[in-house]
Amino acid sequence: MMGEEPMFRVEDLKVHFPILGGILKRPIAWVHAVDGVSFTIRPGETLGIVGESGCGKTTVGRALLQLVKSTGGSIWFAPPADGTPSAPVNLSKIPRRKLRRLRRSIQIIFQDPTSSLDPRQLVKAIVAEPMRIHGLTGLRCTKCGSVVPIHLERPGIACPRCGATTEAVPFKGAQLEARVIELLDRVGLNPEHLFRYPHEFSGGQKQRIAITRALSLRPAFLVLDEPTSSLDVSVQAQILNLLKDLQREYRLTYLFISHNLAVVRYMANRIAVMYLGKFIEVAGKGELFDDPLHPYTRGLLETIPVPDPERRRELALMKGEVPSPVSPPFGCRFHPRCPVAMPHCGWEGRDLQKVLEDAIHEASPDSPLSGAVAEMQADGRTLRIRIGPDPERSRAALDAFLAEGRAVGTPIYQAIEETSQQGDEFVISFRETREPELKEVKPGHAVACYLYE
Amino acid sequence: MADPVLRVSGLKVNFYTYDGVVKALDGVSLDVAPHETLGLVGETGCGKSVTVNSLVKLIPIPPGRIESGRALLHWPVPCPHCRGKGCGTCGGSGKLDTCEACNGRGTCSACRGHGRFRDGKSCARCAGVGKCYACDATGKRHVDLLALSPRELREVRGSAMSMIFQEAMSALNPVLKIGEQVGESFYYHQREALCRATIARLEKEIERARGAATGAVRIVSLRLYLTLYRWMLNKTESRLLQFLRKVPVVRRYHRWIEKEMEQRSLEALRKVRIPAPEEVLKAYPHELSGGMTQRVVIAIALAGNPKVLVADEPTTALDVTIQSQILRLMQDLKAELGAAIIFITHDLAVIAQIADRVAVMYAGTIAETAPVREIFKRPLHPYTRGLIGAIPRPHQDLVRLSEIPGNVPNLVNPPGGCRFHPRCKFAKAEVCASEKPLLFDVGNGHLVACHMYDQNAPLWTDEDRQPRVEVVAR
């Protein structure tokens, strides 16, 4: 039963944030933070999401909890009732009150523990608050009055101490405190920490408190949003090991989000590589690291520094920076930085504009190219160039420039569909392409790249 | 190892806070060889930044106080007689590079190297060793950074030692253009060279104006400027010139040197591989991406041609792809410039890729220093072993990361003896809790501060001393 029915099935998830502007504060543009992402998470597994900052990995995590409203797509969640998953519900459609009840089983641990803990609450209150809000019940022995510890909790279980029957009671007073102590003890904190404020703890300890708070509701699923990126290596090792132990003990399912490939490799079973709001490669961790298919994944693996001076090498470089998610590149979103890009990868006006600007910048003042361009305007697949004062010469210079590029075999020039002249404008248009889809090329290994289509 | 450019010894820094005295550094000793990259690693709060910041007095004083220690920087200065052209005083080299105390002999000036006087008393200045105190027996011109006056310190900062800070965005002033900020560092650290270039330009301009006969007024004003710049060359910190910069009309003289600054800023930005540097000069810091601002900060740090470049976690706030671009840039620049680099980071993977030698710090002390290959192959200090075992590896499947139990100690009440002993599984109550371990030399340039490696330590077996990193690989 377990392992077959996914706990999460996300279909074409989209989260777009509006950029408001104008007098009426209407959306003038949209940030495509998450732009059509589909995946499943099976019970008990850890799915890792890696990507650079701004690629939308955190937004995916938040959308699963509906902390940000998704703009499109559906998130099917099968809430586990008594160990067996029940019928899936679409989290993006259900009413708030129902969602709140479901959130008991979906919890999140944030990146920065300092800002995710209320500085004015005692640790005891921080950990107890979710239990109080959700009216959590524990099992109390009818005879000796002791509460069944969390890892033994099962409906109808006999008291482990005296063997008598147990009854469900809401957590209050001494029992609540006992449960908080039990949880704190599990994550490596002491009862003496109960009556302290968050600022009295180190970063690692604060993260432990945040983990305790998430665990207090006995969730089935945890989103771990870069839980160790603000911690030191030795503390990071402690927290990662703790999370692994907890997963085994409480049969938890994780979504692990990080920018650190090494950490993801340690934690996850399957890894999704994200770039500009899209998954570009999804594979089991062994597959992904041994045989990366997407050029971005390969580049990423080559650029990470390896903690081994014997394997020292010239660090590989990935050219350029991540483009803005407001208007992501056409076709494959990685094509402007891709070392193996092809003519049909989605070249467009602004790519050529950048190339031309650089060429003009570098050209000597007396070369024909330097005065050829008065103004350029990229408009989707076309680039409109208002040519310089000497039209004949300018046109010839531009033609020569494009022909030279085509002869060398640079993909951007080969992608040009037609060039035409309209008045004093020289119009270059590129061929139509679609975005490469995430396709399974090997069992359990999906990649979105034209190289594999 | 060649004579170090920077030798820090016994640096002790305390911070006097309301919660008590934070014993931030407890006798830190470091050598930095010329042209090498020294990686300084350690966890948050172990004193990496305090170490380098106290060298150039960038720690807040008070509450901080440098209690003791010396930091000798090898710093030849241009010969004051010939201004670097070469004369009898400097032996034609144009530089003064002999220790003033011992006149280049390297022996103690009081006892002439004997260590004791004729009457049998031990020499107090050299503690009976006979070596020159001021230059550490090298005979070269050294300055003790910790004993400099604020004015001398200002000369050292930026030109002998400069820094690249972690957060480039907050290292730059948000209301000034990039060009002003890069140019400024040339203005303060290379004023002489700037003045000379400006004077040459002005002279050429006067020649031109004379030939063209454009008017006597222009020649007069240019001549006036020329006088001002000659004056600036001699008296770099003239109050009058500073005042003239604020007087309308007269302040126009400054445009000439500004032009020169802009020229050099452009070159500096090109050197750190910034695309379209002309536009970047006119931009404000917020208009640039994280990687670009870090490049600008590097350009500023390099403006004064430093002998020692301190990079304080320069890539921590950046993405992996940008991090590799910056690391690569630093590798290239290092080859070009020949400056020594102190590279501070908590990421051992970065250290493995960029450093020549590594110093591991723990709670205000140096735990271990060794060449980079050596430290990864034979980590000796129990803390280093734990640290290396705790790194998740990108090319290996690990079943479990090794952990160092416990937390970093509070430095108001640091553990006595070895500061690591409460977390160390090899610790023995007899020595570790009471005696501070010295740095033991175990060969291969490998120094380790742990009682286990004391020659006459019978408490540990050879098995304990095995440099083993516990990594459980699949």
C-alpha cells in the first residue's frame, strides 16, 4: 500500500506575483516565480529541490502549504488517516477552514530560525501553541494517569506502563508540559530550556526549537526550506542527522529545499533541479549525480567546490547570471547561458541585441559596424534596428556581421528566420519554438532539454 | 618557507561588555608567506574576522581592546631622498628595505646579538635571544601594525593591507555612484601617482594651448592648476587644498585629477572582468547584481596594490555559479598581482579549492595549520577531524555525517586549558582541562595545538593519533 499512492501529486503548479504600478496600482507585469511544475511525492521519501536563488524553489514549498495562493494548477494531497492515505484533496481549491485542519499534517521549517520564532514567547509557549490551536489530544492511562509517549501513540493502545486501557484527552497543563519536554528531549534540548526566550539560544538550537514546534502536531509531511543554510558545518551535520533520524522514527515525508547540492545529495532520495520557475531535470540522486543530462545540471555540478584538494581544478564557469523571472527567455529558459545551445532552443530579439551591443562596443571606431546602429528594440522574436545615417553602408555592415556569425556556426545566427527592411528599420526575426517539456528519457530520470528529444 | 610578509604572534583581544569580558582571541599566531593564499577556517564566532580586523584596528575600541601581541608586516617604503628613483641612500633600488633598529644585521641592537651583556646580565630587549626585535631577525624593514599611530595606520590600510568584505552591498555606499567609490580609493591611496599623471597632462595641455593661441586666460588658469597640483604632490594633506575644493569656480581645478581617477577606475573595473565598465561607473550599487557588486568591492580593494589582501567570506552570500566566477577571478588576479591573500571562510570546500595553506580556528585559538593537501589528508586536531567529517560531499553518498557533539563555548567563560576539551572525545582530565596546548610541529609545515601530539605525552596511544576522519560512505 505504502509507496504506491503518492502523498502529493502536483500538476502544472503556477505561482505568479503581480508587480503593481500606475495610478490605480494595477498589475503591470508578473513575476513568474513558479511556472508550470508537476511532481509527485510518495510517502516516506525525500524529494530535494535545488536551484539558484530566485529560481522559485521556496515558492514551491510555500505553495504546497498554501502559504502563497497558487495562480494555476492543482495540488492533490492524500492526508494520511491512521497510517493509511485517504482520498486526495486539492489544496488549492478547498475552503480555508478545511485547509487549516489539513495543515496539521503538513508543516514547514523555515530557513532563518531567528525570524521564525516569536522573540516574546517562551520556548514552552512556542512549542505548545500549535498543539493548543489544533486541540491535539493525547492518550492517558485510565489507571496510572501517565500519557503515552509520542512514538508509541496509536489508537486503542494499552498503557505501556501498567497495561490498562487509555483514553483520549486534550493536552492541557501538566500533560502539555510533559509532551513539550518529551519533544524537546527528542531533538536534544533539556527541560531547563523550557522557560527561555529564543534570543538566548544559538542558531542550531533555535532550529531545533523550530523542528520541535513542527513535530508537535505529529505531521506526516514536512517542507524543509533551507533549514541549515544559516548554520555552520558542524551544526549543520547535527541538524541534518537529526532530521534523518526523525524521518525514520516518525515515518515522515520531506520536501527538502536547498541551494547546496552536497546537502541535497545527503538528504534526498530524488532530486529536482529547478531553473527560473521550471523543473529542468528530475532523477534519483544516484542517477542525477552520476549521469546528469541537462547542461545546467552538468554546469552546476562542475561549479560546486569539492572539499578535496586532490580534486582541485580550474573551477568551471557558467557564463552570465540568472535572467529576470518577470520575462523569462523564450524556448528553453537556459538557452542564453547554455554551452551547447542549438538553433531551435528559443533565440529571440533581446539575445541578438545583447550580442550586437557587445560587438559594437568592442569594434574599433573606424569599422563599418560602429556607426551602423542608431537604435535597437527587441520585441519578442523580432529585433528592430534603426540603422545609422549611412543606410547602404550600415545595411551592408549588419548583413556581413550576421553572415559571418552564420558561417562560424553560432546557433543564434542560424536561428534567424528572415531579415527584412521596413523604411529605415532593419527587422530580424527568429524562428518559432516551443518550450522543451520535462520528459522521461530513462526510467525515473526526466529532463527538459532539446538534446534528448 | 620564505620570510613571511605578515607575522602575527600572541594576538590577544578582549571585548569588555556588560555581560562580562569576552575573551575573543587567546594568543593567535599566524604567518603569511609572500604570494600565498592562507585559508582561515572556523565556525561563526571563532574569531576569524576579529583576527584580521584587529590587525588594522577595525574592531570597535572600546568595547574591544588589543591586550597583547605583535603583527609584523614587511613593508618597504619608497626612498624619501630620491622618491623611488634610486640614489645612494637606498642603493639604487628606490626603496628603503632595511630594518632601522638593527641596520639590516638582524641582531639585537642593545646586546649586539650576544643575548647578554659583558657584566653577565641577560638582554631585556631581545629576552636573551639576540635577535632583532623590530624585524624578527630578517633585517628587512617591518612595521608592527598593532603599534602604529592612527595616521600611520591610515597609510597601511588600503595600500599595504586591504579588505574585501562579506556583504558587498553594505560595503558600498548606496548614495554614491560606483565611479566615485572606486575613484576615491585611488585618490586616497595613490595620490602621488595621480598627481604626477595630472601634472603631465596639464603640461601637455599648456603646450597645446600655446601652439593654438586660444587665449592667454586659459594658459594662466592651467598654470595655476599646475601650481596647485605640484603643491598637492608635496603636501598631500594640505588643509588649504581641501578648502579650495569647496570654493566655487576654484574647485574646478579638481576636475583634472578626477579625470585621472576615472581613467584608473575604468582600468580597475576591466581588471575584475566587469562587462561594460563605462556604464557601471555611472551606476549606483543597487543597480548591480550581487556578483557585480562583489567585483566592484574587489576592484576597490586592489586599487592600492596591497601586499596582503584580506578576503572576509567574499562568496558566502552568493550563489554557486556566481561563487565559482568570483573564486576563479581571485585565482587569476592572484597570479597577476602577487599579493598574499588571507581567505576567510567557514566552507572547507572553498578552502580546498583556493588555499595553499590552511589555519583552522576554534574559539579564539589556532587549532591547526598545515598546507592544504596535508590538512585534508592528515587532519590531526580532533576538531579538524570532526569538521572535515561533517561536510556533506557532492561526489559521495554518505550514510551519516560525523558530528561534533555540543556547542561552541561562550567566550565570556571559556573552558580552561584547551578550549576544545569539553567536546573532545580524546580529552584527558589531567592535562587538557588545565594546560593550554602549544602549537606542536609535526613536520611538513604542519602545526597542531593539541596535547596528544606532545612528544612526551604518554596518555594517548598511536591509535588515537591516527589522522582518521569518520565518514560512513555507502
